[in-house]
Amino acid sequence: MARQLARDEQGAADLVQETYLRALRASDRFEERAGGLKAWLFRILHNVFFTELERARRRPIPMEDAGADAAHPGPEPDAEGPLWNLAGLDWEKVDQRIKVAIARLRPDFREVLLLWAVEGLKYREIAEVIEVPIGTVMSRLHRARATLAEELREVAEERRLGGGSLRCPPI
């Protein structure tokens, strides 16, 4: 999850380090709830990432760097291989278009999608992790899946998957 949010190995390593540092500092306040330690760590990871994102957004941009983003948009989302490497997934066999479509999702949509589809968290657990109402989780997941379905229509047609839609598990 850290690799997906940070979008690079060094940023992910920093994110994980900060997550564990904050977890250790707050370990005396940990309370066992639904989802347990895993959900608690994901919540800290989420908070660290989005807090830093907000800080970065507020930082002033030097004038010489103001046009750099437009001129050099950076590498393609998957230029160095998959952005995450989970043991249960064989990313070598995943169509490049699927990887790119997931990488293009808005960060809040991508996070909910990955927590649900890859990490296997339930809606309530995701809501606790990212500290939003369960309806927001459901909405973001719906929008993420709808965006992917639209972007991947060609892939679905190639593989003859257009007949039905994927169902979300019960809450």
C-alpha cells in the first residue's frame, strides 16, 4: 500500500518508516477493534501520507520550478515495473493497461480499491482506516470501479468479460 501511495520505492520506505515510528510512539493508546493491528497500521499510513501530501501542497514553489511539471511530467506510472509487489499477485501476467489504469486513479479512489480488493478489508474496516463514513468508502469504491470499467472496456471486450459486472461483497 505504501508503494502505491508514494509511487516510488524511496517514498514508500519513508512512509513505512514514519508509520512504524508513529505506531511505536502511540502503542500505549492502541485499542483492539475490528480489523485489529492491521487496520490500525493502515490508518496511520493513510494519515501520514495525506498529511504530507497536504503539507507539500502548501509549500511555496520556487519560480524556476513553476513550469517544470508541465515540461517534464515524469515517468509513466509503470515505467519501472509494478508500483507494488504483493506475494499473491503475479504482476508479470497482469496486462499493462490494467496496471496503468489503476495507477491513474485518484489517490483516494485507488487507496479504497486496494484496501478492498488487495488487502481484503471490509467496508467498515476501510472506513475506520481512512476515517471517513462507510458511505464514502462505498462511493469511492463504486467510482474507482466505474472508472476502471470505462478505461478497461477494450480489455474486457478482448477477454469477453463484458457480460456482467463485478459485485461488491456484503457490508
